[in-house]
Amino acid sequence: MSFDAGILALPFYEPRHVECAREIESWCAEHTELWDDPNAATDPDATGLRILRALGEHGWLAALDPAAGPENSAIGDCRSVCLMREALAYADDLADFAFSIQALAATPIARHGDEQQRRQYLAPMAKGILCGAFAISEPMAGSDVAAIGLRAERLDDGYVLNGAKAWIANGGIADVFCVIARTGEGPGALGLTAFLVPATTPGLTVGPRVGLIAPRSFADLEFEDCRLPLDSVLGRPGGGFVIAMEVLERFRTTVGAAALGFARRAADAALTHAKNRPMYGARQFDLQLVKAGFADAEVELNAAALLVARAAWEIDRGNPTAAKHSSIAKLYATERAQGIVDACVQIFGAAGLVSDSVPERLYRQIRSLRIYEGASEVLKMIIAGSLGSGRGRTK
């Protein structure tokens, strides 16, 4: 099971969240053919698009278009997004990847786009027929968003972009990019603006990234005299840093939820293996050191689930300290998930090293979660920095 029923029963979640969890869990169990494909690892672009289309067809992306979705859509409801990511990550890495990147790309449009931009992009994104990507990282600028160097020079009728972006998730299959570039309204973070850039824009070149330890759709972007009209600006000129940080802070919690899905899948696989493997006249699970390892994993899974639930709840109720809780949830959940997956490989022994086995796949897939949307080291600085303000602490 991809969820802990006891966690779902806590006051952090409402009945609609429990129903969402049950429905996405059932959907994943019924649609394994979407990712159980021998070509998935060699062609993550095609697999990602297939999953994205299915997610849209079956309504799992409907909330990306607030105009057509329920009053409290997944765009504004971090708890729903977290539950969907947890279930999808438990089922398959590319399933979670397809959903999360589409939601990541749609969120700034839904929250900051004008009426025309929302109408043009959100409806097809919600149907899974238009793929989006969020382009922040550069060859020399990752977690330090204020160091972005891609330049957008203002012209009378628009802007012209020159520079590069790197490691852009779904970059090879995206139809539109939300790009953060430097327009120079001020120094550092004050001089950034968000743009919506269709993939067919002249001057934009997309180069797929290959050879990753966990096959996913990544690409590098090159902008050479790439001209954009004035209405391509998302939000206001100079507001790009706020948009980027808002999106990252919200989605860090969901990364923790995905890590929880990976970790729970690893723990379940290891437990099944240990209970069925004869060893020293009993079962592997009966060995005291093995039992202790499973006890550690259970404690860590519970702690991670509680931190993710709390952070998502804080975001949904608009708590000003939510960024701290989002960082705490992502840091703990991703770091502990790495350890739980490693322990799973150890339980399987040599069988856990076999290419494309569950432990081997999880071992490769979990590693990147400690890096993207805020590396663990950066999150520690954010958490420590929040202590100086005294916000959210009792004296």
C-alpha cells in the first residue's frame, strides 16, 4: 500500500484528501501498463508523454486549470498534490515525474498569468495535450536563483533573450517553457523576470540530456537572439525572483512526498523479501539486526509523513513560516529516503544489484531528490536562517 491509513486519518487531512488518496492509489494499480514497458528506460521522453496524456485523459491534471476545476483545486491545495506525488512515486518514477513537472510548470501561470495566458495554456495543460517546463537552472546557477545570467534585453516591441539554461526537466518534450531571465530592473534577485516561451520560438534550441543514472526527460536550452513579444512576460517585469521562489517553496514539500513514496516502496519490497527468504534455519526477517533495521525505517517513514503533512497543511492555510516547514519536510524526507532505499538494497543482497530490479531502480531514482528544488545544504541554510527571526517559535 502506498499510504499509511493512520497518517491519512490525522486532522491534517480532510475527507476529500482521503478520497483523493484512495482514488489515485487505485488508478496507479490499474494502469501499470503505462510504465511497465521495457523501452521506458531507453526512451523516457515517449514514456513521459504517454503517462502525461493518460493523466490528463483520466482527470488527474484537471485542477491545473482553476477555471474548470473545483473551487479548491490542486494548484491551491498542496496536500492534494503531495498525496498524488506520493502514490505516483510509489508506483513509478516517471509517473511522478510527468505529473510533478506539469504541475510545476502550470502553477506560475495559474498564480501570476493574465487572463489570456491562463486561457491559452492551462486548459490544454490540464488535458495533458500541452506539456510545460519550468526553466530556472543554468550551467553556473542552480540553487542560487539570484545568480541567473540568461539576459533578456528590452526592445520597443518586446525582449530578446541570449544565454542558456541547463538541466530542464521535460525540456525535450515541452511545448512551452516558463523561463526566468535577467532584465536588470535591479541587482541580483531584483533584476529577474519570468517569461512564457513556446518551444517553437525562433532562436531557441533544445538539446536533450542523456546518460543520466535514472532515465528522465532532461534538456539544455540555448537562446540566441530569441525574440519575445511584450505579452510573453509572466507577472510583472522584475518579479521573476518572487515567482521562482514561491513555486520552489511550495513544491519542496511535494518532493518530500515523492521521497516518501519511493521510501515506502523500498521498505515494502524489502519486508516482503525478508519474510520469504530462508536464512540460518529461519527467515531473514527473524534476525535481530534485520528487525532493528526495519524498526528504524518505520520510525523514519512515520516522521517523514508527519513532516510532509504538516508542511503541506501550513502552506494551504497560508502560514508565513510555511517556507521553513517546506524545507524541513524536503530535507528530512529525501535524506531518510536515501537511507531506506540503501537498506533495501542491503536486504536483497546481490539480488538488489541486478539491473532493473526494484531495489536497483529505486537506488538510482532516489538520489536526485536531494539536489533539485533546493539541495540539502541550501535547505539547512534556510532552516537555520529562519531561527534568527524567531517566527513560529514559542518562547
